[in-house]
Amino acid sequence: MDNTIDTPLGKITLRAAHEGDLEAFRELRLEALQENPSSFGSDYAVNKAQPKEFWVGRLNLEGENGKFFFATHKDELVGMCGIMLGTSPKTRHNGTIVSVYIKPDWQGQHLARELIELCAGWGQEHGVKLLKLAVVANNASAIRCYTGCGFSVYGIDPQAICFEGKYYDELLMVRLLG
């Protein structure tokens, strides 16, 4: 079921991904990797070179093991967030928030929070008891967002990302779902 919210910039629809999103998803993901290269472990050039099958698998997060949600404005993807489940019966209660990105013009509208809540709800429906994520330690706005969504820091992954010879630590964050 789609959720619609009003923002000062216009009406936004929040919804689950579907097959028709493939090309728009690829473009949004590549934009995220190009615009914020130190915020993601994935590399722009490597991802850009991937075949269609890679993107189909990524969008579907391998079926029941995850889900992507999008924020759309007039059928344009303006934000995304995914959740991946643990793949072992012993880790299936863990969910990981991935690929959070909001187009610059739409930042500040709380779209990331709304998308994370959709992921959390989907996770709970699939038995998730806790959500985890990693965020680059110098990304203050993302850290504020995640803290506002109920996440807290439980550790640091030192030098988790290296981009153009500079190392970036990641904060490891968790939110209990109950």
C-alpha cells in the first residue's frame, strides 16, 4: 500500500519497489554513488559497468531476503532505502538498512525517516527484531536522521571506506524493534 505525504516541495508517494523501477533505480543509485562517493562502500565505476542482471538482483534484494522502498514525486524517484535480512536461520532476526539516499533538492523533507520506517515495518512483518546500519562518521545530517529514527551507536568500524586515498570510519548503529 502506498503512503502519500505533503511536503513544501509537493506531494510525495512512498512505496515498495516494483519491476518497472529498474532503470530509474539504477540511475538513482549511480547518482548516489557519484554525488557521495565517501558515504557508500560501493564504487560508482564498478556499479555503472554492471549488467542488467546485477540491477535486477539488487532491486529485488534476492526476493524475500529484502525490500527496497522509494519516495516518488510525479513518478520520479527522489529517494530510496532498502532493508536486507540475515540469510541464515540464526541471523534472520537481523535487518540491515542499506542504500539510503535522497536527491539533494528533496533533502530536509524527512523522506529518509519515512523510508526507514517503511523498512522497519516490513522487517517486523518478516520477524526482524533489530535493525542495523553503518554511516560514515563525518556525515552529521545522516547521523541526526538515524538517531531521530531511534538508532544508537554500538561501535566503530575504523577506516571502513577508502576513497581517493582518504580513510573514513563508519559508525555502527542499531535499533531494537521489539
